[in-house]
Amino acid sequence: MTTEKFTGFPPGKTRLIRLPAAFFTDLLPKIDTAAELKLILFCFWALEQREGRYRYLRRADFEVPEVPAPLDDPEMLALALARAIKREVLLTAIVEGASGPETIYFLNTANGRAAMKLIAAGHWRPGDADRPLELLPEPPSIYALYEANIGLLTPLIADELRDAEQTFPAEWIAEAMRIAVARNARNWRYIRAILERWQKEGKDDGSGTGATAPRGDSEASRKRFVSGKYADIIES
């Protein structure tokens, strides 16, 4: 068997691929086949070419003729993928893309795990043929909304919000905060009173303001509420 020689790394500034230290200390000792090792290294390389916070690969990305494929043999590629998935180096999700259901692959990193949670929670929408998945930002928690729109989050208020989460729908709490902002009544007692009244008398979903605020200020107050740092998230 002949050994093909390596011509050496090119001089000057070259692009570097980042590998976490845990790859060498925790993962590498567990990998017991060259095919799986090649596949995982390819994933790190390929994902570095992507943009955005949540980067993923499609099945076709492992077989693109224009880029160095990790494995030429389709059977070996399938086996290596199966091993990496079973070892949970790769996380997979099936999404409904432009051409039907498609499996996508994330590395088991903090961002990869966050992406899987967003998909499970339904915070995604189909993309196009090239990018079948578009992940949406997770809505801010009621604690973040309170601090951004009402005031300082004290331990007492945090307890009140925690109780409210168990009692009222999250969209009710966000809407009640919006009304409090619009009516310049930025305090939890006012917000709680709105929620309790909706719970007792019913919430008027048509106007978005229920029995607590006049119908006429619905659109104006909504704009005031979403004009802060969470505007893009709430509007989406």
C-alpha cells in the first residue's frame, strides 16, 4: 500500500478551525473508529463555514462534490453518522422544509442544545430549499419583560411573578404589563388586578385589552410596550 504524502500547510495566514478542549480530553478517547473521527472533524470544519448563532448541517452537506467529503463510501458514512448520533456528539431534528421532511444535524454544543429546545418548543419556521429551517428567538421571560417595562425585579416581585406563571397564561401577563405601561401604572398591583379581573370576568381577545382598558388605546399602547429592547422578539 502506497502512502500519499502531505505537501505541508501553506505559508502565511491561514484559516483556523476551532475545536473545544473537551474534544481532546473527553471525546477523542471514546472514539474508536476512524470513520467516526473523520465525520466529527468534518462537522466542525463545515459548521465553521456557516453563519448565524444556530448552525446545522443537512444530510446532503456530507456529500457535496465541491467540498472534501468526510467519507466516500455511503455505507461507511451512514454507519459513522449513526455512531455519532448514538454517542450524542450530533443532535438531530426532523423539520418540514420546502421539499418535505428533512433531518438536520447540530453539534452537541450549548448553541446546538439551545436550538433543539427552540425546535421542540415550536420556535421555528420553514425556510427555503437551501436552508430548510429558520430558528426564531425565544420570547423573553416575564421577569425580563417586567424589568424592561415596569421596574426593578425585587425578590418579592420575583415570587409574585413565579406564582402568576402558575396561575395565568404567559400571554395574559405580557398583555397586562402592556396595559400598565400604556396607562402609566407601572406596578405589580395594577397588573395583578388586570389578571384577576380577566380570570373572573373573561378576557376580551378581540380588543386585546379586556374589561380593564378602553378599546381605543389598543394599538397605541401596544406600540409603546414593544418599543424597548425586546421589540423585535415581541413583534415577531
